[in-house]
Amino acid sequence: MAFLSRRSLIATGLSFATAGGVGYVLWPRMDGVREEVDRQRRLLSADPGLEELVRMATLAPNGHNTQPWRFQLGERTVAILPDVSRRTPVVDPDDHHLFVSLGCATENLVIAAAALGRGSEVRIGAGAEPAIEIALAPARPGRQELYRAIPLRQSTRSLYDGQPVSTGDLALLEAAAREDGVSVRLLPGRAERDALLDFVIAGNSAQMDDPAFVEELTGWIRFSPASALETGDGLFAPCSGSPPLPDWLGHRLFPRVFRKAAENDKYRGQIRSSAGLAVFVAEQADPAHWIRVGKSFERFALQAAVLGIRTAHVNQPVEVPALRTEFARWLGMPGARPDLVVRFGRAPAMPMSLRRPVSAVLA
């Protein structure tokens, strides 16, 4: 998933912003964003209602932060449904990422419920737009580590420190990601990382050459604190290290700095600074299995957060269909559809993204 060229936007944006006093005006408004993030990401009370469990579910990762989900509450049940009004048809024409996001949200809810003494039975429906049914029942409280990591997990789109992850931590990540019907390939070696980088650059170049891709991405960027707070969704620029800007200025600058060469350089630096990459592949290419991929990835990401490891998607090799086939062959899995490519390593936290209120996602 491509995003802002951080160095270019910071350099250009700050020169414009400082000249006009924009930084002075906008930076205090970041306090409102931070306060809302803190409110959204607080841990649950000892006996939360279903709406509070939904709040934990909405902290799941999702493409462009579109939050493409709806939740239907019963007496002791939660159904998670796709919100097709929030599709991204250019980058995700078959809703693959959408259903992966639903799987991530499912896992958050199940983990939070278990930590507070509620067991879950999860049923994934069939068909083109399957619902996920979660039945809750009293149980002994489960492990706390992954639950407490839910508010801490983020997609950290920055340079990492370049240091390796220990074999013990790699084993914990691999164990956390185990899911029926999903395999995970960890690639901590430099040679593998460099080879995969070639796929990322090829995919990013193809996407950057597609005006429809750029238009769709731009529509989800939130340049100012005001627009981020108003919508509660989208890609807030400071989450990738860029300064907040008035929307009119951000939209004017973005086409000037969002360039293929700069973006490719950014990805080279980010991947080379990473400790390794992980590739998630489902046994079958259908919505039910994509949901399972999301469940697997979310546990991987939460375990990473427990260990102080950051993660971020570099999904270009699986988002460009022609490249995806070649990528599967490189993985030694011809005929398979690779689902996710994730880099990992250690780095400071970035600002957290916002979410819409629970009332906005209830069906």
C-alpha cells in the first residue's frame, strides 16, 4: 500500500507552512487528535458491553484506513459484515483486502473478549460476502498480552533500525500466526529481502503509473487534524511522518511530491532497514480464507507489538495481478495467490490513526 514520500512532503510542506505560519496554527490542533486517539484506544473495563468489544475490534488494521466493516449486535453475539460502500475498487478490485480486514477485526474482538472472561465460537459464512458470527459465553479469563497490545499495534511506515530479530522472537511470531488454511513464510535473510524488494519496486512503479490508483489513494488522505477528526478515517499524514497541512495546501502539494522515483527510493530504504519480511498465503483464494489470513496476520502483528517489533504492509507484489503470479513462482508456490507482504523490525512509534465512533459502524 503506497503512501506519502515522507522526506519530500516534509521538506516542501514545511517550507510552505512555515512561510505562512501554518505550522503555528495547526500543530496545537494535534492535541485534539491525540486526545481522541487516547480515548479510542483505552483498555476495557472489567465487564464491558458488546459495544466496547466492538471498539476493540475497530482498532484492527485495514487498507487506507477505510474501516470497511459493520457490526450487528445480538444478546450474546456479534456479527461482522462487509461495508461495501467503503471499497477501494482500484487497489482491491475483488475485495481481498476488505475481507482480510474483517478477519483482523474478528481476532481483536475474540482476543479482547477472552482476556476478560468470555469465550468465543467463530463461524465464517460462505458465499461472495460472508458474514462472521461470533457467539460469546462466560469462560475463564485468558492471556492478557495480546489483548493489551491491541491499542499499541500500528502500521509503522518509517525506517526501522536495521537490527535482526532473534530466532526466539521469530519463533514466537510464527507460532502466533498459525491458522488453519494459512501458511506464513518468514524471510529474515538479506538475499531474500533484496529479491523481494525488486517485486515491491516493480509493483509500486506499476501503481504509480496508474492515474486511477493515485486518485483513489489521494481521496483517502487526511492532511489536516480537522479533516482527520471530522471523518475518523483515512490516512492522516502525520501517521507517516509528514506534517499536518491545511487540506487545500496538502492537495496542492501532493501531486508535486508523490513521484515514482521518490516513492521507490522510500521503499528501498524502508525494506533495507527492516529485520525481515513475512508473506501470508491462504490455501484457497476466496473470502472465507482471506478472513483467515486476517486472523493470522492480526495475531502476528499483536505478538510483534508485545515484543516491541513494528510492522507495515508492502503489498505491491500481491496487488498487481501480473506481478502476483510471478511472485508466487518466486516463493516456490506456483498457482497460489499470495495474500500479504509485511515488513518487520524495531523503530519508535509513529502517531496513531483515528477510528470512527462505534455508533457509526453498527448495522
